[in-house]
Amino acid sequence: MSRLLPRLTVLLLLQLVLFWSFQQPELMRRLEAPLEDWRIRLLSPAAVEPDPRIALIDIDDASLAQEGRWPWPRERTAALIERLQSYNPALIGIDIIFPDDASGNHPLAQALGRDNVTTSLVWGKSPAAPRGEMPDHVFCTSGCEHLPRAGSWISNAPALRTEEQAHITPITDPDGNVRRLYPLVCHVSGCVETLALSLMRQLTGVPPAYQIDTAYSSTRLTDQTGLLNIPLAEDTSLRIPWHHPRYAIPWVSAADVINQTLPEGWLDGRILILGSSAVGLHDRISTPVAADFPAAEAHALLLQGFLDQRIWHTPPPANLSAQAAALFTTLLLTMLLIRQHPAWALVMGLTSNALWFAWVMLRQQHGEFWPQLPLLASSTLTLGVLLPWLTLDALRARDILRRQFSQYVAPQVLERIRQHPDRIIGADPERSTMTVLFADLRKFSAYAEQIDPEQLALTLQQLMDRFTQIIYAHGGTVDKYIGDAIMAFWGAPLADADHARNAIEAAQQLCLTMEQISQTPDMPPLQLSVGVNSGEVVVGEFGSSYRRSYTVIGAPVNLAAHLEAATRMTDAPILVGDATQALLPDYPWSAPLTLNLSGHPAPVKAWPLYPNAQAL
């Protein structure tokens, strides 16, 4: 767990930054936009029936070729509008601005002045000298502080001012795409609707007075009658319901209107929007469904959404639900990865994202946009941060197993390590409470001088094999062989709650075995001296870049070695440190000894132990 703590801390900090970003509406909108665009394109139908309620009158390239380049004389534009009136439309929205005075204003003013005609203006938030006048008959009665304020605007010349005016300014996101617009914008003396909302209000006959309702964590634009109830984003913007293919809203060339080649009654009762798709008129925008899209169709699509009562929006519980799903999945993935189940974590991450994506797609078909990014980002971050570390841990553990533990621990312990490499203590150097044993053959140097080297090596190998078997049998780890001595420890590489007891029992068994070996023929009467001590040590790989070994370092280790050497000053073959005795109060300890040991300025308490002593 100590190795995981830094990684979990890094993951927590990154997740906190990520979840903080989820609370920033504008940042969240920017990050989520590419995913939404992709889903919009994915769900766009291959073909749809043209809408019989709306038509776009297009000053297209064919119209310009017939009537001349833009701008047309005001009389010609007036004639086009009058010709449209002859088709008995319900309403006409003009997606064209005439900001300058010019000859021929009078017939155009008469054409625009009809009570079913709505003209357009554009606006900006930055303060600047306005051109033209804003409408003064549309009002906001409540919650108006949430609406954007127009600092400047450009509308028709005063001679062409009409009663019904609407704005046609979309919101261009930082990536250059148009996804939204403001349905209502206020100024000093009133408010102005977007073109689609103005046409919808006139069609339904509701009063031109609105309110912003922010109750229940949602933002809605409503009229006084309650007939119009439009869900908005937190900044009071409105999504444009983009879709393919083109011509879901019928387009009619202005040339066909002028030439009167349309089928009789084809435009009767429709809401008409006069605009242009001609490339030279620069009234085209980049959208989620096309990089070059006629701007006039944005207003037609939004009006279509109003008529169908199908407004694209993000419902109030969507953001909170998405973040809750992300948090739950993150916690689950973290638990699986901590417990060394990367395959299950990967399956869980993919499954949760697939299920959430299916839900998001289902809701989007009903006009609801649920965030996909929180779950996708948080699960990807969790897997991306922890999986590489766990992979490195697995490789490191495998390397440690191959290079070290096979020569330090018993085969059954090695098998447990292979099954649970995450439980290795000391894979990275760390502090741990353990028990250390030093055992040395007394008078072995004198014996070694009496025999030939080959016999010496064979005898020493046989003795060390027996000692190693005993240490392994008691769950110990052989640290190293030091000439005719052996060093071992308990509590690593796998945790051992009874490390002190196992070490003491191993020490007694070592002494008993040595007594038995000394009684065999051709063996001198050798004795074994053992020192045992417990305490907090540092365990791990130590050494140089040329050679490293898995060992323990610390004051308890040095004391164990000094205790082994001090046995020669007593009649006890085993001396045990005070820390080990405190862990085993049930042992039949003799009276403690007070020893003056080299390297220890103060006297050291040691507990003598004999091979045949048994725990109570």
C-alpha cells in the first residue's frame, strides 16, 4: 500500500482537477462539443421528408445570375417580397439587413411594412456606436439579469424600420462552429428575440413579454401564457437542432419565385425565411454537420424545433448524473486496480462507457443532451495513470522473483510470491518491523586448518544446507552466507505476523541440529552461537549498479550480529534482544543479562535462551 500511496495521490489530484473542470459550464461545453458533434452526425437520418410548414427562399447563385449581382436595387428586392406575399404565406422572416439609405427605399419600406413581415438585425456585446434602432415592444419581466446585453447593433436604415425586428446573430464557439444562439437579448429600452422565436411568437399570438425561470436547477424561457416553455443552457443560450440531410427544410430559388414557376398553392400558409446560400454573399457558417452551411437554415431548423416542441437541451439531472456515474466508476476501477485485477478493470471501464454511451444516444434521440465526457475522461484517466504503474510493478516483481527470491526463500514461499506479487515487502525499499538472526559456527576456523580445501568446502556446504532447510521450514529468508556464518530474517518478502516466534524456534532448532551433527563420526565437536533481535529495519534491494542484493539494514540488524558474538561470553548458545523478548512474553526466559557491546554506548539487555526451552 505504501508504494501505491504516491500513485493514488497523483490520481486523486488529477481527478480533482478533472471534476473541477466539470463544474465550469463554459469549459465543459467546449470539451463536450466534439463528442456532441460526432453524435449529431451519427444520428442524422439519411433522408427526411421536407417540412410542409416552412420554406427557405434562397437568393442563390441562379438568382444572382438572372437578376444581377448583389446588392440588388431596392425596388427589385421589394418586388421579390411582394411576389412572396402573393403566395399567401403565414409569415415572412427577412434574413437580410439593409443598414444604409439608398434609392428605392419607399417601395422596399412598403414591402417590409406588412404586418406579417419580420426584419433582422445583428448585435454584439462589446460597446460601440449602434446603427439603426432596436425594437421596443418586446420585454423581459422576470429573471432578466440572466440575459445577455447588447452593447452595439446594426439594423435596417431608419426609413426601413419595421415593427417586428429579430436578431440573427449566432454564437460562434472557439473552434469556429456555430451550435447555439441567444433566443432573447436585452438592451436599454427592451429586448429583441431571435428570428425563429419572433416568428413562433407571432404564429401563436402570445404577448411579447417573457420571463427567465431558474427554479429547480433549470433555466427556462417562458411567456406570460405559458404556451412557450423553452429550456435553455445556464447562460440562457439555446441549441440549434442541426441535422442532415440538406433540404429537410425546403429551399426555393428566388428566381423561381420571380419567374412564378412554383406549383400553385405550394407556399400557401407556410412560414417563409428569405436568405441566401450564394457563396459570394458570405452568409454561410461552420456547423457540427457541415463546415460550410447556409446561415438562414439555422433559423429555420430552430423554428422547426419550436413547432415540433422538440428543443435540444441538457436536462437538469444530466450533469449531476454524469458526474456521479464517473465518480462511481472511478472508485470501482481504482479498487480493481489496487487489488491487481487490471483485466477486470479494463472490462469494467469499457462496459460502463458503452452502457453510458447507449443511454446518451437514446436520450439524444429525444432531444436531450447528456454529457459523455465525465465518465469517459475519468475512467480513461484512472486506467491511464494506474495501469502503466501496475504493469511496471508486475515487471519489477517478476524481475525480483527471477533474480533474487528463488535463492532466498523456500519453494512454497516463492510460489506464494508468484501468486501475489503485490504482497512483496521490499520490492521498493521500505521500513518494516522484522526479526533478524545471525548464526556462527564456533571454532570452525581451527577445524578448517586441519582438513584439505575440498573436504572443507563439502563439509561447509552440508552444514549450510541443513541450516537453510531449518530456516525455510520456519518461514525464514536466507539473507547471505558469511564464511561459516549464516544470516536470515523473518517478515519479508511476505508479511509474517509471528516473525519473532518463528525466528526463535528456528534458532533453537539450529542449535539442536548442530548438537546432533557434532555427534556423528568424523565431525569435530562444533557448537553454534545464535543472536536474534527484532525491530524496524529497512528492507529492499541494495548495492551498486554492478551487483545488488535483497537484504535488511538498520540498528536491529547490527544488534543481532553483536548478540551472536556475545554468546561466547555466556553459557547460552542463543542471545535474544529485548525487542524480541517483548513480542514473546510466554517463553521460559531466563534472567536477562546486561552486556557491554561494541558500538553501543549504553549497556544492552539480552535474554539467554537454550535449545530445549519450550513456550508456556
